[in-house]
Amino acid sequence: MELASRLNGLIARKFAAKRMASRNSRAIASITFDDFPQSAWTIGGRLLTQYGARGTYYAAGSLAGQTIDGVKHYDAQDLTALAAAGHEIGSHGFGHEPVPTLSSNALADDLSRNEAFLKPFLSGGAPESYAFPFGAVSYASKRYCGRQFSTARGVHPGVNAGMLDLAQLCTVAIERRLWSESAMAAHIAAAIESRGWIVFHTHDVDDDASPYGCTPAMLESVLKQLTAAGIQVLPMREALAVVRGAVA
């Protein structure tokens, strides 16, 4: 099963499903939160505001109000507050299941259920941005999600520049298990040089963060570096408009 999953991932990365040439004249950044733990908003959101940044929060409806492995997740009040503050609510699927394990009908049902869950917080609209749960992707699933959403984001590392695959955007992890301030600086330098779109992702934001989350100091370090480099931090849907050349 693990070998099949890896093979699916390799094939998905090799073949683009939604190609677009980037047209931005400058580097742009997005900071995203998966699942999302409540601290991503209560602590992470405060830090974003402090630096004049707005993020994208990928919500899985089944996780709302849940505490899993000691990590408390978002609730309806958090969704209302972050939307009012100009942040983006994206979809992470309702059941938070690896999409390659789902049939085409099951995936469609999962995404529809999450859309219905999120609609009240999106003024009756549908989420525009999607992140694959666990970063698990197959070519068939990314083709489908590429049609359903403006962007779909994986977890494969890198900066998005030149010819992009909007159905599987690359990302840079801000995670305790991988943390390196110098590596962050190198990624940001690469984004500047390529005039690319650098998308960061993490989970919880806490002094005692999980391996897949980050401490407030780690998130602030990234925000400081982006600010010093003059790179604007926008939600995924707004950054996409810049990358398309629709916004200068």
C-alpha cells in the first residue's frame, strides 16, 4: 500500500493537470494552515495581523470542534472571525481522508459535503482553494480537484515559478520537525530570484507545537524575513490574481 501511494505521488507530480504560466513581476507569498488547529487562528492569526499579512485556512468540516491528540481544532466562531478579518477559508475535504483512497464518487461527495459545511461562512459561496489532506495525491484526483477549485495545494517542497501546475502547487513547510531558519531564507531568496509564488504551510502554532506545527517564534521568523524582503503575503485566491497578472 505504501509503495502504491508513493508511485501515485510520483506520477501525479510528473504530469501537470492545470498548467498556467506565471505572469507576476515580483515574488509573492502565501501562508496557509491545514486542518486547522485553533491556535493557527488565535496565535497564528494575531501574528499575521501584526505583520499586515492575511492567510488561507484549509478547513475539514469533520474536525470542527474536535480535540485530537491534545490539539484543539477550530469552531464556527473562529471561521466567522477569520473571514471577517479578510483571511480566506479553503477546503480540506470534509472527512480529512487521503484522496487517492477514495473512489471518484466518494471524493465528489466529500468535497460537496465540505462545501455545504463552509457555505454559511462564505456568504453562501463555495471555497476557491483546496489542500490535499496529508498531501496525498493521485493524477486522477488532482485532475478532478483542479476542475473544482482555482488552486489545489500539495506538500511537495519548492517555489512555484515559470510554468505552474495549479492542481498541485508546491509548498514550503513551517514545521518543528523540519525547521531551519537558514533553509527558509534560501527558499525566500529563490522566490525573489525567480519572481515566484512561495506558499508556506503549517498546522498548529504554539510554544509546545506538534511536529507538524510551528512555534510562534518560527512563524514570526518567516514573517520577518518576508517583510524585510518586501514580499507581500496574500491569501491563495488573491495571490493567484497577482500570479495571473490580473493585479499588479
